[in-house]
Amino acid sequence: MSLEELTSKSYDYIVVGGGTAGLVIAARLTEDPNVSVAILEAGGNGLNDLLIDAPNMFTQLWGKPQYDWDYKTVPQEGTVGRVHGWARGKVLGGSSAINYNMFSMASKQDLDNWAELGNKGWSFDDMKAYYKKFETYHPASETFGKGMDDKYLDRSLRGTSGPVHISFPETDVTWGQDLWPKTVVNAGYSPAKDPRTGSAIGGFNQLNTIDPKHNRRSYAARDYYEPNADRSNMTLITHALVSKIELEKTFDSVKATGVHFTVDGTTHMMNASKEVIICGGVVNSPQILELSGIGSSTVLEKAGIDVLVDLPGVGENLSDHTATGLVLGVKDEYPTAEALVQNPAVMQQALEAYITHKAGPFGGAPTTTGFASLAKIEPDFPNAESHIQSLLEDFRSKHPDADPAGRDTLYGRQLLDPKEAVCQIVMLPTGAQMQNPESASGLFPSVEEGMWCTIGACSTRSLSRGSVHINSSDPTAYPTIDPAYFSHPLDLDMMARALLHCISFTSVEPLASVLRRDPDGNLITSKTAGPVPKTLEEAKTFVQNSTVTEYHPVGTCAMLPKEKGGVVDAELKVHGVDGLRVVDASIFPTHVQGNIVSLVYAVAEKAADLIKGVDGMDVVERIDSLRVD
């Protein structure tokens, strides 16, 4: 069917963005053959693309326009004026097609925060069933599971029949996967519990979004779109750049009735009889709202856009995870990513191993991670509560309007809870160029000789909040992205303490014996990073110079009351507009610990039930009660 014929039809729903959330919505709504859905995706269809399918080739996707929007932030004062590159998926499946494949879990308090902020139905207990609904967990074989130390996982908490496959890729257990959990236990941690219990303090190997049958990436395009692509009631248009939502305004209401978009430079219009559902992600969703005349009157007027709905929260509340990397030399007998780039023959062997046998280093994905509470980072911190409160109160006094929702109170409470993580710790078997954050594609590996690993101290939630706003009425112009890294002093303070804690692992076995040292016993570190910090002030300086994004931005269309900076309500409906919802990570009212793709899937599954007007949790729980392990 031609594009003209497709656009001449009216659809019940138009999904703007064929990414992680958008494809979930489209697949679930079209389960009803009487419901028609059109999907508009700005990128192309990358199904069966080797670079996407291979679990450990994701860095080859970044910076390439075929896959990546390749956004850049404005210079960040909190990171000594550096610009940060943001890899965001511009391909069917969105960022689930280009991410690290790491599969994490929000903590109980993370999601209970959402409910406390007035979002009924979004607590941890409310969302557990939706995590199960989207996943199929594949337990490791006994031998491989022992090598990965997967005994912390609880099968009863995991989904068994969802579209997305979760597993450990059974290639070979690497030296890092073997020694990491042992090192953390030897550092004084108790063995970790399954994050599905609501807390994940400790070090472990984290599951991946990998289909073990084919040893390839499991992502939204592969597992929500492809099995349903032949449905007659689901229409996909790729390379379709949405320019604005068609809004019908009367004297007392505004209603979304369609979408304007361009393909190959030609503008088209498509009508929606029920709803338009924006699933563009943390950058594109607020951009589309603002281009449509929904947002802050100040922003819109400056960009030459007529104000149809004055909604100041659009594009605000941007929150991102930061990652501070300590790059350490590794003895030659422990191969890292540098072994591939420094030896073309080894690189060729690795490529052939994956292409031919779906094995080798490109068949795996990062797994080594963990979470640390303030009680673990600073066990002797007698004035922790007063210290945190003083930094919170000082910031409030200088910025009284910065947090109308009261999120800093929730954050302060979490910092003091021994079951809640102050930081995520990631150990990657590769060096990194942490001082050059502008190029996501140039981040890994190290360009220095020898083998390297990176221990990353990553934030779990942030009080530093920035913005994403249009600067032009041109839909092809990238918006201005300002994550405001470390604009809140408590974020820098906590990350510096987390970094010092990460450094302490380097003297714990078995990790200690893997690392290179000079004749005086000092760690060999990246030449560009400078010496290993020893004091809190030195650590703060190191953090500002060696921090990049962890690629987890959220919050720019926050699920909050309008008067508290919100953009959508608890049903994800845009305030002041009928027939318009937002479903993606931009609706997160507060950040959560760890990699966010799992929560995006769960949010989208819940959103689909909200749109359908059904309680999908009851269905999931009934199915789960019949399961026999």
C-alpha cells in the first residue's frame, strides 16, 4: 500500500515513535483485531542487522546516523565545561536496539516514591506483575550458573512467557565475571539478593536482554514488532519525522486529532479517532509537545510557536545517571577489549566466532555490577543525616522553586536507608576515555597500550535536574539539552564518596592480583585521568573531570500534578489535552537505580492496559498462579 493510501485512512491510535515503549503499546493494542494502530518511526528497520543483534557490538552503533540520534548536551559547568554525547536509538526498537543489554531493576522505594508523589497504581507492588508480563527468564545451565554465581536469582519472581528474553549469554565465563562477586563478598558485603525483592545491595553478575536460543539481542523490534508485523490492523511507517500533533481547540478544550510528519521531505497528515500516544523518549517527546504548542509560554514564544496549552513542566525535570570511571591497568594474561583493537587478527577471529557460531567476545554483554548503600560506602559516618540535610537545606534556600514536588525529601530518606543504593558499581573489561565524553562512539576502549578495565561509580538517582527545550520551530533542529550535571552539591558529594569506595576494591582479592602496579606498588591508571584520589576533595575533582552519562535520562514529561511541574497524570494523559498521552522514560517523576530499559517495558505494559481500560495485573497473576517450575 502506498504512503498516500496509508495516510488517507483514519486510525484508532497513532503511536509516535517505534521505540522501546511504542512497540509495546502497538503490539498490545492490536491484540484486538477491531483496533487499528499506526506507528511512526523516525529511523529505519534494523531487524537482522548484525551490529544490533550481536550482544557486544553496541559501541559500533553509536554515532552512526543509521542507528543513533547522536545528541550533544550544552557545556556542563559541573563537569568543567565539557560537552557530553548522548547516544539515543534512532531505529526501530529505539534505545533497546543500541543499549548495553544490561537488565536491572528499580528498588522498592524507587517506585513507592512514584505513588507517594500522588500517582496511584504505580508503587513497587503495583508494578511487579508488569515486570513479569514482558519477560521470559532463561535460567543458566548448572555449570555456567555456578561460574557466574547466579544463585542469588529467584525464579519465582521472574516472568516465564513474556516477549523479551532475559538470560546470561552462555559463551565463556570471563575472568571478570568470575572474580567480581568474590571480590565484593571479600570486601565485607553479604551475598546479594535478587533485585526483584526490592533491594539489591552487593555485587553480582546482572542479567542481559539476550535470547539464548539465538544468542542475539532481545529488544522491542525483535520481540514485540516482528512476531506481529503481519497484523492487518497494525501499520508501520519508517523514516517518518513527526513535526507536530494536530490539535483541535474549542473555547473550553484542546483535543489531539492527528499527526503531521515528513517522509523524504514531503509532509503528510494522519488522523487518529481515539488517541495519539507519544513514545519519543526523553528528548523527542518534549520536543514534539513544544512543536505542537504545548509547553512553557516563554519557551514557545521564543521559538516562534503559538501557545495552545500553557504547560510549564514540558521539558523540565530532566534527570540522568552519571558514571565516573576509574581506568586501571590489567595484567596481560587477563584479556580485555584492548586485545581486539590492538590485534587485527584477534578481532577477525572474534567476528568469525560470532558470525559462525554465535560465540566469542561479541556474543556476550556486560554483566558485572552491584549496588552500594551509604552505610557500606561510609560505615563510619556519624553525622550522615545532618550532613545530608544541611546540603539539601542550603540548596533549597538558594533555589526555593526548584523542587515543587518535594522529591529531595524522598531522596534524602533513601540515602540513609541501608537497603537503598547510593551508587551502582559497574566493572567493565575495557578501558575508557573518560575525559572525552562528547563522542559516545569514542568512549571505549582505551587507546593506551596494554590491557585495561574500568570500574564505574554510577549514580542511582539525582537531585540535579536540567531541561530539554526546542530552540526553533524547525522539527529537524535538535533541541537544547542541559542535564545540569552536579548542579546540586549533594550529587557531587555522594559520587566522590562512592568513587573512594570503589577504589577500596582494588586492594581486595581476587581483583587485587589482576591489576597492574608500578615498582612502588601503586596502581597503573590511565595517563589522562591523573593520580588516584585519596581525599574527598581530590575525589570531587576527579569526578568532575572523569564523568560521562550512563545513558539513562528520564523525567522531561513527568507524571505529576500540573502545579508540581507535571506534564502527564497517573493515566499518562497530558494535562489540558484530550486524546493525548506520553509513554516512555520521560514520564518518570523520579529516577530509579540501575539500567532503565526494564522499567520502560513495564511502564509500557501498564500503559497499554490503561489505554484498553483493563486490569492486566489480574491476568498476569492468574497465569503466574498456574505455573509449575
